[in-house]
Amino acid sequence: MNPLKALQSLGQSVWLDDIHRGWLRDGTFQRWVSEDGISGVTSNPAIFAKAIRETSDYEAAIAEGARAGLSAERLFEQMAISDVQAAADLLRATFDANAGADGMVSLEVSPHLADDTQGSIAAGRRLWKDFGRPNAMIKIPGTRAGLPAIRTLISEGINVNITLLFGLDRYREVVDAWMSGIEDRLRDGKPVAGIASVASFFLSRIDTLVDKRLETVGEKSAADLRSRAAIASARLAYEIFGKWLESARWKRLRGEGVRPQRLLWASTSTKDPALPDTYYVEALIAPQTVNTLPQKTIEAYRDHGSPAVRIHEDVEGARHTVEALQDAGIDLRTVADELERDGVKKFVEPFDELQAMLTQRIAEARR
């Protein structure tokens, strides 16, 4: 069996962490759905910026937007929405066959809204309306300001993908915001069945930062901790997930037909060339989770993946890893805070660069 499809039988969904207009039109994406079991798509400003900047697939849309007098930001939104709508339509059969548990496509609000609760709510509402598909998901960063936005959007029946999670404390807060939104909706007498949410835990970025700091420690014990922080954090996050599935609060919601919020493993391509290219995928196979993979990692796992549930392996060792890092002077709470701010910055920069490029292209088209 195709290793990617075998992950489905183990309870893990595989989503594509990329979007490209050419793939949507030439049958490439449909093949991944049919042959590899790809059952969702995630996008972000950096992904769209790369696709628009490096291909000619958007030339006609840019010219049309210029003629229509669109601003760069509105033109970008229109092109992004067109792509995610196309992906959502290609995944609609998956969505229907899985009663809405899969077949989702995510679109992110502007990264400039990461610290703007009301702006995030307004943008989430607008994008949800413009997206116009039941298998849409609006991505909201899991920042302090994002938490009340998540609660509000969930209470309005909007599917939410909470992105840029790096730490266990913030993950707990995200679960609470999601559940509170569902409870708000129930108090208003509104239906809750079918509302979907994922909490996206970013992995390789954790190891990149932690390993850099371990290099300054200069001890063998520190060297032995390399590339262990991310998987340890993810295993402990999954343990939290399991505990809230046993909570009385969740059982009340489940009785109302609520679908659980799944953990999503993001940033799962390895950055360290010394690591196997499927390092994070293999370690974090788990029921009721999603792994979102870029094209290169999808191809690697198809070629030499070894599917088996491994999330429960050495959870106690994960706790010891966190303690050992603390002893080495590396506090994962502080790491998570730094990565959150850096993650926002890594989305803002390509977003702004793309806006500048589109502004220039619009001006050229109007001459």
C-alpha cells in the first residue's frame, strides 16, 4: 500500500502544505488526492507569495485586477480566494464522504492582524463569506490577541485553523478558546454539529532554535538533546489532547454532536540535513491528527515511509527531555514565545514583499 494512504488507516489525515494554481488546473493536485489520499490543503502568505512570484499562472488575474482598479491587497485576496475555492471544490467529494471531517482548505487572515483581535474577527468573517464553501477553514494565529478571535469565530459557526502554536501552555489556551466558542453557540441555541477546527503545532522551527542554543552549551549531554525538543513537545501536546477527550467538559460537548478539535503537525519538513527527511512524520503518526506536508516531504514519504503509530513511544522520555533542556538553560516556554513572534514576522515579510510587487505590477499594467 502507498505509505501515505496507509496513514489514513492509522487515523491520521495528510494535507498538502502548499497551493499552486497550475497544480489545481493540470490534474496534479487531483492525482495526489486520488493516488496518495491527500485530504486537505493549508496555505499561508509565504506560500501564496512564492506561487505568484515564481510562476506565470497569475498574469491574467493581475492584469484583470489592474483594469478593475483593485488595490494590491484586494487583488491578492481575490487570487488567493480563487485558488482555495478551486482546491475546496476538488476536495468536496472527500469532505462529503467523511461527513465533513476532512476535505478542508485553509486560508489565513492578514499576518498584520496577529495582535488585532477585532481586526482578525472582521477579516475572518469576510474571508469566510467570500470563500463560500462549507469545507473552508480560516487560519487565525494562536497569539494572545488571537484567542478571543478564535472563540468568537467558532461561536459564529466558522471553521478555524489555529496556526503558529509552539508551546503547551498556549495549546491549552487554544483548546479552551475553541470549547468556549462551542459553548457560547450552544447557549445561543445554534447548531454545533459540523464545525471543524484544528490546532496547528509547528515542529521543525522548535528544533532549529533549540539546537542553535544547545551549540553554545558545549557539553555532550547538550549535544544528545539535539533534534529532540519538537517531538517531545508534540508528544506531550498529544497527551494533553487525550486528557481533554476524557474530560467531563468534552463529553458534554460530544453529546451535542460536536466534532473534536484535532492536533495538526505543521512545519514537518526537516531543516537539519543530518536528519532523515521523514523524521517528524514517522515520529508523530497518531489517531485523530493531521499532518500537513510540503510536496517534497509527500514525495519522500510515498517513496520510503514506514507507517506505524509511534506517538505513544517514550512519553516519559519526552518529559525528561523537557527537564534536561531546562537544566541546560533552555526554557521551552521562552522558546515558544520567541518562535511565535518570529513566526508572525516570517509571514509578514513575504506578505509585504508580495504587496509591493503587486503594487508595481498593477501600476505597470495601467500605463
